[in-house]
Amino acid sequence: PAGTSLLRDINAGTYGSYPSAFTALADGRVLFAADDGSSGEELWITDGTEAGTVLLRDINPGPRSSSPWNLTPLGDGRVVFSADDGSNGEELWITDGTAAGTVLLRDIWPRNRSSDPISFTPLGDGRVLFAADDGISGEELWITDGTEAGTILLRDISPGGDDSDLDDFTPLGDGRVLFVADDGSNGEELWITDGTAAGTVLVRDIHPWDGSSPSQLTPLGNGRVLFVADDGSSGEELWITDGTEAGTILLRDIRPGSGSSYPGSLTPLGGGRVLFMADD
């Protein structure tokens, strides 16, 4: 169609550069990952012009890829992401959209071991939650404010070296984030954090001892979140939470008794409604 054109042939010739992970900066430019055929998959930036579409930094020098991923805005014009520079493993990086400002934020697991930061989730106050492994505590909950000193283990949910199996990070919309974790005692259950260690707590032990395995966390848009869980007596059914223990309840036992209705494909419709499928 008119107005649609190739911005830049990053990997000249018939091979593609496979641009991905497009993330807007506050100044109208966009970060992305691409492979120009000589530098590997690296961090690029564009202002929407051919001349302004450039390799921002070859983080893993030479033809090897740093594979920048999980690009997540902090809210102050900077973006945190994961990358592997070939020396420190896959670690936490930050960029302000300049080559000089694209740096390793913290080597969480030193000596060329990867902390593998994943599940980047903004809190909405300039900080970002993520899961990482420092080689001592296992894969646990971390937080960053974009500084090395402010990049810390928020809570060792499963004490010791065991992973807490973090998953399904879902903002409630009030500065708190729900997620699924296993503390090694209660099984896989629903947790919440406000970005403090004291405020990172188990919301409700839905299925004592065994874990309810919450999944498909889906915001309703009104401070509540739907999810699927099994309390050990009603089967896998539809639950709802407002982030409090009292407000975390079985919404409906769609298939009465111990059988599961297996709710799936939860899809927000807007207006506080969610479409899903289930077997009654």
C-alpha cells in the first residue's frame, strides 16, 4: 500500500535480519534486536529514517549474538533488558538509547555464569520486577530501579538454593503485582508483591500442602484478576482475587463436585468482562 516501504535492508541481500522485540523509547525512537549478517543478533535503534536506523551497540563483539531480549521500559526514558556479552553470561543490561549508555547493569551471577533474567514486569513506580538466579539462592524474585545498587534480590521465596518456580507475573493496576511461586512448603500458590520484601507474601494457600497450581492470570481491569486453580476438592475451576486473602475465592464451580471444568483461553473483552471456554 502507499506509504509502506522498506526502512532499511539491515542484512543486505536475500537474507533477513529478523528484527524483533520492538520497544519504544520516550523520545519517539524504537529499540529492537536484529542481525546484520556480521555482528550477530544485537541491539538496534531507529528514529523512523534509514539513516537513523543503526546498530546501537555490538554487545557481544564480532559475529556472535548477544541476543537482547525482555526489553522493558523503566518509565524514565531508559530500558532494561537481558543480553550475553560473551564474558558475563546472560545478564541484566540497561540502555538510554545511546551507545555509551548501553551497559551491563549488574552481573548477578558472576564469573561467566548466566543469571538468566526473565519475566520482566514494571511495578509502575520506575522499578521492574524479574526472576533471576544468583548462583546461591536459586531462581528467585529480583527488582531493579535501573542502578546497580538498586538491583537486588527482593525475597528468597524458597529459602536456600531451590528455585521458587516464579511464573505468571500480572500487575493488579495499583502498584502491586501478582505471581505464582512455590516456597517449598505450600506448593505452587498465588503470591503478591508491592516491591518490598515485607510486602512480598503468599496471598492464599488455596490447596494446602499440595499447591493449587494457579495459571492463566487475567486482569479484569477493575483491580481484580481471574485465574484457574485447583483447591483439592472442586477440581480445576475459575477463581478471582483482589490481592487479599479474603478476596481470593472460587468464582464458580462450573463442573460441580470434584471434577474439573478446565477453564481456558481467558480473553479480556473490556468493560470488566473476560471470555473463556470451560466444560460444565
